[in-house]
Amino acid sequence: MNLLISAYACEPGQGSEPGVGWNVAREVSKYCHVWVLTSNCHRSGIEAELARNPIPNLHFVYIDPFGWIIDWSPKGKHTQKWVYFHYYLWQIRAYFVSRSLHQDICFDISHHVTYVKYSSPSFLALLPIPFIWGPVGGGELAPKAFWQNFSWRGKIYESLRNLARLFGENDPFVRLTARRSILAWATTKDTAQRLHQMGAKNVQILPESGLSKEEIQQLAQHNYSDILPIRFISMARLLHWKGFHLGVQAFAKADLPQDTEYWILGDGPELERLKTFAEELGVANQVKFWGRLSRNETLCKLSECAVLVHPSLHDSGGWVCLEAMAAGCPVICLDLGGPSVQVTEETGFKIQANTPEEAVQGIAKAMLFLVKDPGLRLRMGEAGQKRVKDVFSWETKGFFLFQLYKEICTQQ
């Protein structure tokens, strides 16, 4: 089987979008011949990895519009404001390159993998072969009731995000992508609803996130027992929509033992506001801000904590939930977006989020339950580790995709 993958972001050893692109391509190449269209900005990382660990069935085609390359390295952050414009042009260029490749190779199926963004088109849908779109996300919205706690900058951000989402939904090429997909995967229920409305006929929900077997084994070494004090942890960039202000309020409200701690990892524009919040609520001595840490340092901190608190208001994915589950930590999240798909009643608490008050009350109750019941923490932690291994390992996802490709091709 010859498979064509569109993965604008694709690089080994990376998380987020580049990690999705690389891991999907690598895993499915175990079963079929794979050609990946990606950007030149990932070329050095990909070629270095393939020099160390050759993968015979995996081929890369590096393209960029008009020779314009967006620099993903830290020194290139100032260029990121152009990334979505670049991405749109890249998609157009990818179509013409893929059309030429198809004449030589005769692909059986095409699959758009990254960006995981439902409001941008994939012109690979125009090729005369079955086309799979996604998983794609971005259709999630912060409930209006929560806007009252946002800063004016946060409210402007949410308004512009909603406007961009609506603009993308009405792009005729995005709608064409939806209509021509033989299968459209959505990361969440919200995005699935948007895809249906845009004309996609076969929509299913599938999280884009995953962990490698090595990562799962590494995280499983975390063996949290009843070491005191009990620590909750939140890990992410400190942005208004990550909802950490809800976590701090809940921690103060939960009437927990005095030695209980809440660790917050990350930096961002909400840092000072969160510190002030902790002071005002009288829990500043228990809420510890660690700042931005390396991945290894972050995982070390996770290994010292018992429960992940992730009250995000519109995450499409939520990689941190998978990492916590793999480490044996129960997860407290809102019943919204990607975390709601990843977390089950066996692995954590999904809190209703109709109002901020309801969310805070629910998080506080969940915190108290988990502090009082070590057995519950253990059962949820073990269930989380099993769920990640069974559902979210890249190896499992790769075999699942291959079986799907094979099924689609035999039906044509």
C-alpha cells in the first residue's frame, strides 16, 4: 500500500503538532510505504534521526511556498505570527507537489495529519483517491459564563479566536475538504459538530495525542504511594483559558489538610494574577509556583505529586492528561474538550462546567475525595496507566490506522 501523508509539522523528539506528525508517519510505515509532505524547517531533525535509525518505508518530501521557511527554533519565535498564513500557502503548494507525485507513485490513500486544525483546508482532498482528514480540532469554545473572570486581554483573545474560527468555517476550500473526506476525525464532540455542519458525511471522534512505548515505560516508573504531603499539580502555559484560577479557588475551598500542597508548573501572562489570587484566598504558603521547567524536570515534579488538576476551558488535546495517567496519577479536569475524551470515570473526575461556581465546587469535592481515599487514588492511577497503554500508545494507533487504510482501500 502506498500512503501519502500531509504533515506540515513533523519532527522526532518533539511534542505537540510536530510529535503527532512524526509518530503517525513512523508507526504506519511499519505496515506500508509512506511518503510525507512536510516543511523544510523540520528537515535537519528528521534527517538526523533517520541517519541514526533508518526507516526503509518512510520517505520525506520537503516543500515550502516560494522558498519561504518558518523557523521553529527558539530564535525564530518572532516569525510565528505568520505561521497560519504560511500554512495556508503551504497547503496549496502541497497539492501541486502531491499531484505530480501521484502520477509517478500511484497512491492508494491520502491522510492529512497536521496541523490538527479544522478551520484550515487540506488540498490533498482534491486528489482522485480516498482522503482522510484528521484528527482535527479547534471547534471548542470557552463557555460564556467563564468570560466574567477573564482579563480584558483574555476577552479580546477569545473574541478574535471565535472570529477566526467562523471565518475558517466559511472558507469554501475548508468546506470542500470536509465534503470530500471519506472520513473526518474530530478530537472532540465540539469539533465533530462543526465538521458535520460543514458537510463532512462520516465524522468520528479520535484524540490526536499519544505516547510512545518508551515514554509510557518511563512514566510508569512513577510509583506514588502514601508519601506525605499529598500534592496536586497543574502543568501548562499560564494562560487565562487553562483555568488554573479555578484550580486555585477549588484548592482554597476544599478544606484540605494544612500540609496539602498545590504545585503549578509553567509561566505566562497569568502568573502574577495567580500569585495574587493565592494570597487573597489565604493559600499562598501551600501553592507553589515552579516556573517553566525542562521536560525532564517537569516529569520529576510530576513523580512527586498524587493528582493532576487540569481545568482547561478549550483544550483540543491535553497531552499532560495522558502523561499524568501514564504516571499513575488520577486526573481532575472539566467535562470539556480533549481532556473529557481522554479521561474516564475510572481514571479521574470530569467536572461539569456550566458556571465557574459549579466548576470550582466540583473540583474542590474531587480534591477532597482523593485526599481522603488513598485506595481511590491507587485504583484510578492503575486504570489510567492501563487506558494509556491500551488506547493512546503510538504503536497501538499505528496498527489501528493501517487496518483502517486497508479497509477503506478494499471498499473502493
